[in-house]
Amino acid sequence: MSSLEYSIDALNVKSAFYRAETMVYVEGDDDVLFWETVLSRTTDIQFEIECVGGSSEIDKHIDQIESGELRALVARDSDLLPFISKPSSSPQILYTFGYSIENTLYTVETIYPLAKSWCKSPKVTNDECQTWLNEFSNKFMPLVHLDIANALGDAGVNTIGDNCTKFMTSQSSATPCPAKITRHVEATKIQLDEKFIAEASSALGVDANRIISFIRGHFLQSAVIKFLVNKANSYGKKVTISADSLYAAALANFGNTFVPTHPHYNHYATSSINAITAL
């Protein structure tokens, strides 16, 4: 039975059933362990996390919290909400640092140890991984700007998608192809209002870290898989990496790297503390 089938009164006592201080509702199964790591590292509260099955369902819980009916926490992907002025103002709603959990999972802090592991070599460097990530971010900057412009204008245009393959130099390559990207940018721009394109470019800017934070999470994940496979191949290792295996490995590494020096730590720590205080 979905949690949405419970009455508000039942939802408000649900945490007691788990002997927890609060319920934390998340969008999907992949979110559960991510937010468990985040909250366990940034708060001392006893919580129970439950998946509700998608953003439309999680937004119903947000409405219930904002109306004062529901005493709980919600943890949600930011998507492009920061640019279209629709995030909830309630401190009980926690948002990812960037577009989704993948944008926090696949930073160089995680990609670097994963590359060493799959290459089975200590010779892989942090700089190599950071250089690739920066290049990837810079090459796809125009498409991320258009993705935001599409959201601002609610135009429903296919801007970037969830897989990077068609934009790379080959099916298996981890290198973006400038010509393919340019062709797609030109074809997409004519479908969008120039006012929103300018507004999106101004809002996001050109900083590589900002770009990589708001590129679609699954798009980024598909590129990280290509990078790790190609890097392993360069060391003579033939590996196959699925989205599920990458997620599992990244989450395990995230548990080790999500400390105060992680670039997104302060965002989550501040949000978590504010959320607990508001309960």
C-alpha cells in the first residue's frame, strides 16, 4: 500500500511505528541509501526513510508539509527548480546540491577512486579525472543552458536527454564531439525563445562546477561509465560497467568521501540542521 493511501493522522504517527523521530520521504529506490548516508553524517536524529515512487508523489507530501498537515521531512532532487523559482521555502524540504543525487555522487572525489579500482592501478591521477570532468562540463555547457531555457519557457523541447552517447565522438568514446553538439544546439535554439536562452545563460554562468552540477544526472552517469571503461581499457583492463554497478560502487565510495571537505557537504549539513530544527 502506498504511503499516500494513509490518512494524515496515520502519516503523522508513522515514525513512531519505526521507533524513529521522523519520517523522511524520498522519490525513488536509488535515493534511499544516498539520503541515509547524508542524514546519518549530518544529524543525530533517528529517522526512517521511505520511497514514495516519483517526483509527482513526493510533491504531494511537500504540499502537505507546506500546509502544516504533515510533520515529516522530504528529500527531493532539485532538478532545475532553482532556475524557475519553484523550490519550496519550507526548511523541512531537503534538495540535492545540483540536479539530482548523481550530481553529488559523481564528483571527482568519487570518480578518482573508482577509476583506480577499475584500472587496478595506483598510477591513475586525480588530475586526469578532474581534467576529463572539466572538459565534459565545458563542452556541454551550451546544452545545459538550453535545458534551463526550455524549463524557463516550459517549451517541452528535447534539449539534452538522459544519455550522452549520441554526442560523443563514437558509440564507446568518453570524448564529446564538438560538431555533434553544435549541430544539436543550432537545431534546438530555433525552438526556444531567445529571451529564455539569455536568461538561462546569465543564471547559470560558465563555471565548470556549476555546469556539471546542473547537467541531468543520468546524462552525467552515462558519461562517467564511458570514462571509466575507457580509462580501464587504456590500462589493458576489459571491464563492463552497468548503471547499477556504477551506482553501487559510487555509493560505497561516497560513504567514505562525504566528509566536511567534500564540495557539497556544507549544503547538505546546513539543510539537514535547518530541517531538524523546523520539526
